[in-house]
Amino acid sequence: MFGVKRREFITLLGGSAVAWPLAARAQQADRMRRIAVWDNHAEDDSLTKAELASFREALVRLGWVEGHTIHIDYRFTGGSPDQYPVLAKELVALKPDVIVVQSTPATAALQRVTNVIPVVFVSVSDPIGSGFVANLAQPGGNLTGLMQYEVGITGKWLAMLKEIAPRLARVAAVANPHTGPYDYFLRSAKAAASQLAIEVVPSPVNNVADIGRSMESFARVADSGLLMVPG
């Protein structure tokens, strides 16, 4: 498990993680395998289309051709968490050989409804803290995947801000705590902040309007900066 950019994750997934459950079953009776892909973005998103194209190309290189040796069921949620429990049950009911899922909340929804079907997650920042894997070397259970950010990255972001603005004294950590492991990033930021003489101020937001208010309020204070936490 390692850090990976969003544009690269599908290619890596097709080249490595997806090979795990499919290769493990390669000796079974010849039949068309089934993959369920749960993308957390809109279906018509240009980057989503590019990622899925890379995903299919990577599978072809491994000998898995959509429509011939594999069938892929696609689902897109566009970041609507109210759909997650229903969609998780829907995908499990399809009885795929493996489910590829994006984001921490979506992975958690699947974990609640299956401990048998292999699940490969991406765009997950804290798989251990989220309870998806036992440890990075030996995930255990039916979940595995790619860790998006290692814990020390938040300190590097703060150090970059300090280098840009040496007088920086306060930083607002802005993110939606319902769409990602906000506490994971906040703890890391606070641990690194003391060495940089920076005060980290939690600034949770729930919608776009909250982001604007948070920025406007913080901008009134001198020597302040913003850290837009993933999620």
C-alpha cells in the first residue's frame, strides 16, 4: 500500500491490486469473471472517463478483456453518501469476483455488508484507523488496496506553507469530516505544527458555503494560512 495520485490509481489498480483476487481464481473452471467498480465521482466527469479507460487497458495487458473474459458492472455516486448503503448491498447482490471501490465512506459501506467478496479500495487515507486492514504488510480479511496519503504528508504541507510565508502563525485545517478521515490529518498536522511554530485551527465544513465563510473569517487574522485537507 502506498501513496498514489488520483490520475494514476486506476492504472496501478489494473496492474497490481486487481490481479490479486483474479489471479487467485485463475485455476477455477473457465468462465467469465465479474468485476464491480464503484466510482465516487460523476459518470460524465472527464477524469473519471480517463481513469476507467486506463483501468481497462491495464486489465487487457493482464489478459482480462471486457466483454470476453470479464464483465464489469459500473456504478457512480457523484459524492452522494445517502446512496452508499443501498449501493453497497446492490453490488454485493451481484456476487462479483471482486469489487473495486473509491473513498473511505464507500469502502466502509461495503465492509458492513460483506466479509467474503474481495474488496480493493483506492483513495483511502487511513485504512488502519478506518478499520479496513489490520496492518499495511498483512491486511487480513477481505479488504486490501492503496493508501492515498502516509501520515507524515500533513507536516510536509505545513512546512511548504511556512516556506512560502515565513511569518505564518495560524493555519486553518479545512475539510468535510464526513467524507474522509479528518481526525487522521488533524492529529498529524498538530503533531508537526509545534516544530514550525504554527497553531493549527480545526475548521470543519459541511458544504461549499461553509468553505467560503471559513476562508473569509480566517483571512481577517494576520499571518494566517489555509490547509485544504483531502475529503
